[in-house]
Amino acid sequence: MFTPMPIRIFRNAALALMVASLPLSVAAEEFEVLMLNAAPDNAQHTNVFAPAILRISSGDTVTFVPTDTGHNTASKRGMIPEGAEPWNSPVDVRHSETLTAPGVYGYLCLPHYEMGMVGLIIVDDAAPNLESAEKIRHPGAARAAFRDLFDQLAN
């Protein structure tokens, strides 16, 4: 014999079903990249970002901190995902970017670019623009520095 359930149970069951089907939201994180005159672990390696490679999730914020003077951060044309906004901070200014487009972001310090002061940010471990970013040409020591960073990604 069928026994009807009270309507209250159906409401709670429906509410539970609706809540269970909602996407889980994860709070965005904040990261810092230091702009340094020398690597923390090797004083012979001058003008560096630390870390030089950073993996984050979409919506996370990266703050570039001018720990030492004379540095800035700028995205490298051709080395950011389609739809991403480029940036170029003033020298010696703390600068934050919230990155939402998945892919590889290549960036540099304009005063020390030719000396190899470059870095990579990977958003969502996705690399829809990896091949195109690797093909960009760079002057001086930046060429070898970016090649080394891309080699580290491959390993």
C-alpha cells in the first residue's frame, strides 16, 4: 500500500538536489613574483623573477613585487593567450594581474629583457598557445632564458 510522504520532505529533497547540482567554487589564490637583482640561490644569476615559472588557476592573481629597484613587468606580445589583456607596469611599482584565460603567459622586465630577465605563467595547466609562444623571437640572453624555461615545462 502506498503511503504519501509529507510535502516537507519533498521540498527538502528538492533543495538538496539543487544544492548538490551547483558547481563548487574555489576561492581564487594570490601569488607573488619577486623582481630581483640576483637569484636567491645563485648571486651570479642576475636580474631575475622568482619564481621564473609559476603555475596558477584561472582567476588567480599574480603580484609582481619590486624587491630590488630598477625592474618592471610587461607581458610579451605574442606570448599571451588569445583574449588575454597585455600589461606593462612602471619601473619600481608593485603590480597585480588577475589572469583568467587558460594558457602560457610570457613576461619580461623591459630594462633587463635583453639580459634575460623573463618568466612564464601557466594558467590551468592548459597551453593552447604554447607552440605560438615558443616561436616568438627574443634578443640577446632572453632567447636562451625563454628556451630554458620552455625546456623546464617539457620535463
